[in-house]
Amino acid sequence: MADLHDGSPDKPLVLIVPGLDNSGPDHWQTHWERDRDDCRRVDLGMWNQPQPAIWADRLGAAIEETARPVVLVAHSLGCHAVSWWNALRRPVADNVIGALLVAPPEVEDAPIDSRLAPFAPLSRGRLPFPSILVASGNDPYASFGRAKRMARVWGSRLIDAGPLGHINAQSNIRDWPYGRFLLRRLISAATPPPAALIEGGSVDTLSRAGGTGR
């Protein structure tokens, strides 16, 4: 994995958390990782035969490698990796400030792929940071009703992405502009605004990153 200590200490690091078989070259997660200098992919390993405890450990290790604020961007089974990390090993205090959870699959009721079954039952711990769960109306891996239930259990805001299938490379969304918009909204909501240069001032501000006043 690339060095996770680069960049401004105040700028959030976006950790990409793929699902089964990793995310290929045409997946929107790969586009984001390639195009954004604030993105790093988590190497969960065991991409073909994942186990929740191992994925939770590896996700936790990646989070702990950086002192920067972290935003998790998970797809498919990667969403359950986030949930299991929260349930199994999340410390009392950490630097995760938000999560974008995209197309989590059903893992309990006859999952479409038997490799999803080890992640059952659904981890029911509420995520202690802001999260957005994005679901598609025709996802073969989970009905919209199941996605709604997962959002309720995890305390996530539910977004209907429309009929995009599993919201992956086969959805033909390339770098998924709407997902980028949601990520910006999530980061903006979780990141404190610039501090005032003069207390009570409405114009002159000093950027937290050390920028000049405006």
C-alpha cells in the first residue's frame, strides 16, 4: 500500500474498500483511486474467499496507519467489512469521520454468491460516524428493501441511485459523477469549516490547511 502519511494532516484520506474479487480497471473505485491524490486502496487480501475477521483486521490496520482523518468508500461486500470492523475491533477513539457505503449485498437470506455467507448474520452495530448508503433499485445482490434495512441498522442515510444494477463496472457509470458528488457532500459535512482569522469576522478567514486569508 502507498504511504498513508502523505498530504496535509488536516485533509481527509479516502480509503477505498472493495468487495469480492477486488475492483477491476473499469470500476468507479479504480477511477477514483487513479484520479484523486487523496485516495488509497485497502488491500484486504483473500479477495476470492473472504472472512469477516480477517477483512476487519486488515481494514483496521490500514486505518491505524494514518493519523489523518479518514473517509471510507466501500463497495459491495466491502460495506460489510466496514460493519464488521466496527463490531469486532473499532477502538474507542479513531480517526474515521465518515463512510460512503455503496451496494451492500444481502448476506443472510440465500445470498446470490455463497462466498457472501461467512459475513452473516448481518453485523448490527450502529456506525458511530456519518454514513451514506447508496442502493440501486435493480441490484441483483440485494433488493431495495434489504438495502433500506441495512441503512436503518447501521444508522446510514439511504440514497436511491436509480436502476444501476450492482453499481459496478457493468453499470457503465465510468467514474460515477454522482458518487463523487456524494463523497464531496460527506467530506464537507464531516470537515470543520475554516477558522475565522478575526473572531466574529465574516469575510477574513484562515484556512485550516494554512492557506491565506480571503
